[in-house]
Amino acid sequence: MPLSVRDYSWTQTESCVYVQVPLKGAKPEKVDVLSTDEYMKIHFPPFLFEVFLYEPVNDDKSTAKIGNGVAAVTLPKKTNGLWAHLMISNISDDKDKMKEIRERALLKYKEKMAVQSKAMSVKRQEEKKYALQTMMKLEQEERDLIQKMKDDEREKAAAELEAWKLKQRQIAEEEAQLKQQSQRTKPDDMKTKKKMPVRGFSGGSEVKPGNKKKQVELPAPRSQGNIQVKFTPRVFPTALRESRVPEEEEWLRKQAEARRAVNADLEELNDLKEEERNPDWLKEKGDKCFANGNYLGAVNAYNLAVKLNRKIPAVFSNRAACHLKLRNFHRAIEDSSQALDLLTPPVADNASARAKAHVFKIIKLL
């Protein structure tokens, strides 16, 4: 049976009642406060303080503060005025009335908790809907940006093609004009050649039509050969003049170290096959679970992959997406931050992964 607290104090004004109850060394997390418009209870084992209020109070605006070994409760009055007592007079003699008030207070408290639970459920649904709409909006903006880039490149390519066609037409017209000019001047040259006497090399006599003109010797064609063209080997798609070689080499070195840093001596992996003790295999397993809506299974697969190798940023980024689906926002932020730490230095090869991690982190902070 709990011990009743008698050494409490209370004060009042026209509009509020202030009650202070000593907690007798009890920790704040062990204190349970229940309050309605006509009943208040503070329970901290093995002690119990309960009050059957003199007049009704506004339960919705009532507050309780616990600290410094005291529970301070503020009860706004429904009707302004001074009370003669804190509790109903001689209530301790009427056990049935006390029981009725307790049961009524408990029923009101349960109804209040049900309303608050429903409100919290609605709020969570709204937050989930807002997060989904935000993600869809970001994805739509990204698709629009990609489509705009494609349209710009298509227009640029079409303009270059039209310019090339125009240039080809101009070249063809110039060649046609030159051909026509050569065809007009050729008959005149032939007539002139027929009229002019051609002298031979043996005494200036005219050359008979049957004689052939001596052919001019032409030089021999040049010998053929091959020219070796060599290009600078590039791992990244950007041109060398646009790249940052030291950062890219550091990124490649980190990727190689991440593939080698595998810890296969884990008790959780004893039941797995040899080919399943691979962080890449576990990542693919988690991706399949995520695609099927099994977010807890995906988190478990990513957890094993992280235990095997903590240097693969894609595992942390994908696990952050799972935590977002499960509404584990703090863990989602931690995984997004870990992925961003691993995606350094920033180069073209990890730009999309960094953008994805930033998007997840922004959504969770919203």
C-alpha cells in the first residue's frame, strides 16, 4: 500500500492554484502525474499524493514541472475566485464518492490519451506525406533539369547539323559554278589549238595528224605509311584540362583501400556461405529488399555489410534511405553524414552519390 504525502504546500490567486509536492529523493523519470478537471494524482513509489479538487479546473491548460526535488503543478481555475480549501471537505469519509471520482478521472484520462494518440498518428501521416511530396518534388526538379540539358544539347546538335548542311550546299554550288565555267572555256581552247600550227622538233615542219605528242613524265607516287596516335589514359570521363588529377587519384586510392578492408571474422557470418560473405553481395541483397518494401531486411543486410567494410559510401547512403522509410530520422542523418565523409575528395565520379546523400540529409532535416 503506498504511503500518503502530507507535507505539501499550495497557494492560489483569483485564476490559478499552485501546488508543490516534495519528491523525497525520487528521480524525475520515476514520477507519474495524472490530472483531470476534478482530480490530481502524483505517484512516486512508495509515495502517493492525490487531491480531490475543491472546484473544477481547466485541465487542458494545466502544467507540471519536476525538478530540484519538487513537483510544481499549476492548475488554472475554470471560475475565478478564491477557494476555501484545496480538497473537498470530508471527502475521506465518503469512500464511494472517492472511488467514483477516481474512476471518472481515469476514464477521462484514457479518452484524453486516445485523442492525443490519434492526433499524433495524424501528425505522423502528415509528416510522412510531406516528406514524400518533398522527395517527389526534388526528383521532379532533377528530371526537369536533365530534360532541359537534353533539349539544349539536342538544339545545339541540330544547329550544328544545319550549319554543316548549309556549308555543304555552298561548297556544292561553288563546285557547280567552277564546273560550268570550265565547260564554257574548254571549247574555246580547243578551237584555238586547232587554228595554231604546231611545230615539231626536226626543222619546224608541221606535225602530221597521225603523229603522237610526247608525254610528260610524272613523278612516282609517294610511299604509304602509318602514323601512331596515342591518347592520355583517363579513368574519369572529364578531359584532362578540366579535371583535378590529385583529387581523382586520391579517390581511386580510397576506393581500392575500401575493397581491401574486409573483416570476415564475424560471428554473424558463420551461417553464411562463402560467396555471401561479401559486402557487395550484401549490398545487392539489401537493395532487393528495399525494392520489395522489406526495409527492416534491407537494414539488416546493410548492417552486416557495414560490419564487413565501413568504407563503402553506397551502403551508408542506401541504409539512410531505409531509415527514412522507417522514420528513424536520427540514424538516417548519421548514415547520410557518414556517406558524405566517405565521398571525399569531391570528383566527377562521385558527384551523383554526393548529391543523393545531400538530398536525403535535407529531407530528414525538414
